[in-house]
Amino acid sequence: MKTKSLSIGARARRFVLELPLDHPDGFGGIIRTYAPGPQLWGAIEMLSGTERVRADRPEQSLTHRITLRYREGVTGAMRLTSGLRRFAIRAAADPDGSKRDLVCLVEEMRA
């Protein structure tokens, strides 16, 4: 079964793919920072929202599906940004193997 690809016009939101940079912290660990990478156009769709309690405080978790033009090498170590919003990539895959779309399942990072 062939999946339906998004038209270019449906990809109306601009994202920046941020690339991880790991630096030694001097104690045997690493400090991860991110450097802006390429700008990409995509579509975003909210999938779910949940609330949980962490350290006696309510915390929201929002998950989304972001569909971009296909590109090689996107991993869960990277993240996407759009304006002030940040999204941790949890999974990235080509849904039908045609190398047209890249579907990223992401979790919105709340400050």
C-alpha cells in the first residue's frame, strides 16, 4: 500500500534541524549543546498530550508528528526548532521507503 505524500504547500512551517555537539565536562562525562543546521520546511500534527507529576509538580508532555522532505542521517540525538518551540526527535523514518518524506515523532520540550 502506498502512503500519501504531502504536497509542498502543506509544508508551511519552517524548522531548523539542530545538530548535537558533545564536549567533555572535565569529570569523565559530556556536556551536550546544539548547533543550528539546515532550515527545513515541514508540517506538524499534534498526536497526544499527557500530564504527569514529577518532583511534586505537574508536567505536560506533548507529542507531535513532523513531516519533512526526506533527508539522510536524522537521528534521535538531533532536535528540531520552530521559532521558540523545541522538539526532541524520538524516532525518524521514511514511511514507505520512497525517500520522499521523513516522518519524525517528536516530544515538545517545555522550559
